[in-house]
Amino acid sequence: MLRQHEQLAHRGRALAPKASSAPKTFTATGPCQVFCWDITYLPSPVRGQFYYLYMIEDVYSRKIVGWEVYDHESGVLAAQLLERTLISENALHTGVLHSDNGAPMKAQTMRMKAYELGVLTSYSRPRVSNDNPFAESLFKTCKYRPNCPIDGFKSLDAARRWMLTFTRWYNNEHKHSQLNFVTPNQRHTGEDKEVLAKRLLTMQRAKDENPIRWGTQEVRNCEPVGPTTLNPVKEQQQQRLQAA
């Protein structure tokens, strides 16, 4: 009856609900194809005063490829960091750079620098907090390190020194669970395949030498992790897209 009288349209004074759009999806099959970056606060001894950690991460390898700590947010500083990072990684004129919608991320200086360097910029959906998950996860790993000062960094130089130590540990020592427990640097350079092959050989040899201890337990999976997708399309979203 409502359809017959053309009363199915939204008639209330409130805004009509809108269907949420799917996030932008990018798949990295190797290093330097998809980057993500963000800025987070680092506490100082003064309440209300912060230092700002700029960090660029390779989505494929989870390696921290660029970082800086400054005393303010700026699109100019972000553009300078991006240029240094892409030059050091030999990644000019290739790849995607994903971020949220913060002011430094969308600053004209930053966008022009990305265009000049040949990088495609991608942004999270408005008012969606989990479209940049790799950067958020990395920040949590950083801030939850046991030696991260909970009372704040005494100075800007102290924050930079701590970040240098953290970056070296994270890239070269941290066995990342999403990389089958190899380091980000091993994944970035392709050494993960050799490391995992040696690990499999060691475990297989241990099982052959002492099968009673292993019992029915299988040797752990030592296959290298495949491609990494930023914001993969969920099954329900895929069904809606196919039905459209």
C-alpha cells in the first residue's frame, strides 16, 4: 500500500541514512608498493605539551622505512620526511601512500610533494577510525614497549634517541607474528624465505631424532607469508558488490 501511494521515501526531518562506502583496498606483493603513515602524540613532562612522531611503514614487510619526531605537526615536515624515505628506499614514482584525513596528511604541500615523487595518495573514509590499521597497530607496539617512558620524554632529543633504539629493535629483532615470526627487515629484503626454510629443516630434524617427544604433533607451518592487503574487502561487502 505504501508503494502504491509513493510513501516509501524517507519522510522524517532527520537526515536519511546513507549506505557506508567500502574502504580503499590495495594489495602489496612485494616491498615498496604500498606505504601507510600517520602521526601520533608522544608525551612530554609538561601536561598538555606533546612531541609528534611521524612514521612511515611498508605494508608488505611492516618495516619502519621512515620516521621523525618534531615538536609540532606540519605538512612541510611530512613532505620532507616522505621525500627522504622514498629516496632511501629507491621507491620514487611507484606505489601508494595511505593515511587518514589529518591536516598534515591533506596539506597542499604534502599532496604536491607526493605528486612530484610519483606516489598515489589514498585516504581513510571520513569519520572511520580503522581504515589505517597497520599504522595504528605499529603505534600501539611502540607505546606498549616496556621501556617506553610512561611519564613522558624529558626532551625532544630524548624522544628521538628512544625512537632510534625502538626502530632498530623493531626492524631487526622483533619476530612479527603476522610475518610468521620473521623480522620486518628479513621480510623486506626477501631473507624470510631462507630463514623459514632453515627453521622447517631444524624442526623436522628434531622430530625425526625424537619422535616420541613430538607424538602426533605436526611440524609448525614455515611457509612465507603471501601478499598483504590493506583493508581487504569483507565477505559481506563482496556479496553486495557482486549483487549490485
